[in-house]
Amino acid sequence: MTEVDEQGRTEPPLAGDEVATLLGFLDFQRATLAWKTAGLDAAGLSATVGASSMTLGGLLKHMAYVEDDWFSRWLHAHDRGAPWDAVDWGADPDWEWRSAADDTPEQLRTLWEGAVSRARGHVADALADGGLDRPARRAWPDGRAPSLRWILCHMIEEYARHNGHADLLREAVDGAVGE
């Protein structure tokens, strides 16, 4: 039975196999970011807290980049696509965070939703071609390559960490709290 919480997030399965559990938790974290950024205008997505320059818009763009980077570039060894391929990452390693202020809320949401959709396809392809043990096609400088299992766990951690930031940012924007 699929359970959906008050924010519309599908709960991860309580007794699923490893794939269903990992994908369930990743989708739950994705849905949390969608919830935390929902309904905000450009000012809301550009708000900061304290000394940090982090914004909810920056989080959306960063997570779009991370989705594409891990599931396309690392897992399948594809070249970076737009807009990531036009960035001089050496000169501006925080480009996605900084440039989010130049994008509309619709552009940011579309970019992130597109990256998530592509990532789901890339994961399905990798599951069909070796399962969770399938190594990434791109390796680290020492020759080791993370497995799909490792990448999924890393992405769950990446979302969970940034969703904590999103909690604080959203509360500062309009007082909305939760989890």
C-alpha cells in the first residue's frame, strides 16, 4: 500500500527490497525539496539566512546539477549537457549557486524537474545493466568507480543535508516550518 504524507510525499516502502527502499528514500528527499520550494516567487527563492549566501533557488539549481552530474556524467560517462557544458567550472566552481539569482522560479523548477526525470531514466538503465552493483562508467583518478548503490546512497545524503538547509531558508522566507 502506498502512503502519502500531508505534504504529498510518497513514503518509502516499509518492507521493500533494496532497490525499492533506496529509490523510495531518494524520491522522498526529492519531494521534500519540492515541498520546501513550492509556491515561492523570485524573492522567496533568493532569500538568505544569516551570513550564508545559500538560497532555495540555489539549492534547486545545485541539485539539478548534482542529479545530472552523478546519474549522467559519472554513472554513464556522458558529457555534460546544457547548461552545465557552458560553464568554466575552474573559474567559477559555485556557478550554479551564484547564477540561480538570474533565473526565474519557473526556469529553476523546470531545470530541476528535468534533471530528476533524466536521472530516473539513467537509474533504470543502470539497474537493467548490472543492478545496484553496476560500477559508474567514469572512475576517480585512482581508478576506482562507485557502484550505483553508492551513488544512490550519496544522493540520499546530499538531499537530506540540503533539505535541512531548505528548512531554515523556508522558515526565514515565510515562517513555514515542518520536519
